[in-house]
Amino acid sequence: MEPLVDDLEIDRRLRNRIIEYLELVASFEFQREYQRIAPVWVPNEVINQWEDRVGSPACLTFAASPVYTLDEDRALRDFHEVWLEVADGTPDPLPELEETLRLPAWERLRAAAESALRVMMVQGYLPEHH
């Protein structure tokens, strides 16, 4: 029996979720809106969602997938390095969102996400088949 979803489809979906994540992290306004509508602690979500999607550095194999360009691979690896610094260098638990947004490390994370997002949006979202 054939799988319902092939590896390429899984890679497309993961790529699109990474773009959505980068859109959230790159915008303090999106983070504020997310905090307003979702019953979650957004600063922790920002840290945890990347870990959930990507995992350890050993899992950073974007270039191995045909849905990522070499530039995207490099941009996501660069983002991951900043994410590691922020995840390791900020308080645990993180303070409330408005206080977190004032942390210099949070601005570095936002800027790194914005940079990676610019690279990812050259190709943009890929179609997902359902």
C-alpha cells in the first residue's frame, strides 16, 4: 500500500510551516496579535516552535531536500545559530511578552527571522496537496 503522503509533500508542508514561524518571529505585531488571540505564552512558543519543527542541529538537513535552495539552507542555518544564542541566553521562563520584546536578544532573533524570511520568500510558499 502506498503512503498517503510522500516525503516531498512532507518537506513542502514543513517548509511552509517554517515560513509561517519566521513570519511570526519577524514581527512583534504578529507576536502581540498571537498573544491576544491564543491561550499560550508567546515568548515560550517562539522558542519551542523552532525546536519542535527543526530539533537538533543534526536535523538541519535542509539542503538535502529538493524544496530548499542552497541560499535557504544557509539562511535557516544562520537563523538557527541566533536562535540557539537566544534560547540559551534568555531567562527561563521568559517574561511576559511586552518585557520580552524589549530584550536585545529578542530583537536579534526578530532581525534574524526577518533576514531568513526574505530569503525564503524568493521562492515563497510551495503548494500542498491534501
